[in-house]
Amino acid sequence: MPLIVLHIPHSSTIIPPDIRDQFIVTEKELDDEIRLMTDHFTDELFVSDDLKSHSIIFPISRICVDPERFVDDELESMSKRGMGVIYTHSHEGSRIRRDLSGTERQRLLDEYYYPHHERLETMVGEKLKKEGKCLIIDCHSFPSKVLPYEFDQSEDRPDICIGTDEFHTPQWLTEICVSLFESYGLTTAINRPFSGSLVPRRYYSSSKDVLSVMIEVNRKLYMDEGSANKNENFGNIQKSLKDVLESLQNECHCGYKQNYSLSENSQIGNAGS
């Protein structure tokens, strides 16, 4: 049984019809926002046949509810930009959603946010029970050109961003990820332009048996960002990710014994999420 859990929070483009009236922009404006903010095709890039049943995929667009944000806006840095758990503003800072009542907000959390995290926590618990450990891969992509909402405004963007957590991402795991991606000729950066990696609250900073690493793929590698269609390199990137995940799976099963050295070309930094 694979000990990997794929967490895919931002691949959906779906706006449920019953909440469309919350958004105060035109269809075109909303479509453009979804095109820019969606981690397109990450539910295909990362998910091979043997990992389909080990994937937790958020069912609606992050524009509606973002499962990678803290519910409490006081704890969520992106809430200051109108992009907390319930987005009110666009990637460029303009208003896209009307004020919601407390009831409307709670309904969104109860219907989408909490069930998603319960599914993730349950699957991680099953891995721990059967395997003794679990590796969460937080699966994302990012635009090739920086967007106004991002904390890191550097125009120099890697092919692959590897996000880490101080407690749940040991150095060997970071080094393996860098080594594997660079073996495919892909440039890497650690925690740049985005940082961190999700862990269910139940295990956060308490269980060393729960490992987590975020893998973000530069969208220019696999899609046309203007049309949001796959490009001719999609299959190559998909295969590279499959090989990387298989290698990580094998390393975890082998007991983390291999040693890797960070390439001199790897870039280590910090950024917002």
C-alpha cells in the first residue's frame, strides 16, 4: 500500500451555481480570475493510476473556499489581501465578492472546508495505522509571471518550487526532491516563490511519522497559460512527476537511508504562501 497521500487543493475550476450570486463581477472577469488562480491539471499531473485512491482533491475552485488557508483571518496572512479562506478580492486587489453573512460563511466552511480536511486527516491516519508513517505531497502549480497578490515579487522563477515545514520536512527529504528534479534538468528553489507544506492539525508539530513536502510546478512547463490548455510537454512533465513520486515512495520504504547533497544550483529562500 502506498504511504504517499496526494493533497490537491487548487485544481478545480468549478463555481457551484448556488453561490455564483456572491460574486459581483462579470462571467468574463470571473473566468479570467479562475484561469490565473487555478493550479490547472494538477489532478492529472500528479495522480497516476496507482495513486488515484490515495488522493484528496478539493472539489470546487479556491476562489470560493481555499482549503489551504486558516479559518481564522487573524492567523492568515493572505486575509489582509482579501484572499483568506473566503476570497473577497482578486489577484490584483479588486473586489470580486459581496460581503457574506455569518450564516453564508459558515455554510461554505461546513459544506466544503471541514469535510475536505476530515478526509485528509482520515487518510493520513489510515496510512499511519497500516504503514507506520505517511508522506503528504502538497501538489501545486504556479504562474510563470508573478501576480500582484504574491509576497515574493521576484521575476526569476524556478521550474520547481519545493515547500518545506521545519517539523515535517526533514533535510534528507528536501535534498532528495532537489536531486531528483535536477536530474531531469529542472531548476529548483526551496520555499520560493511559495513556502510551507500542509499537515492536518491533528498531527501538526506532534508526529514525526507524518512527513510533508510541497511540490509546485511552473505552469509554463506543461500548459499554455493564456488559453489554459495543455502544451506538447505535458506528458513529459507528468512522467517526471510520476518517477519522482515513485522514488520518494521507495526511499520512505527503505527507511530514509540514502544521503543526498544539495546542488550548488539550488536556490534556498523564503516567501509568502
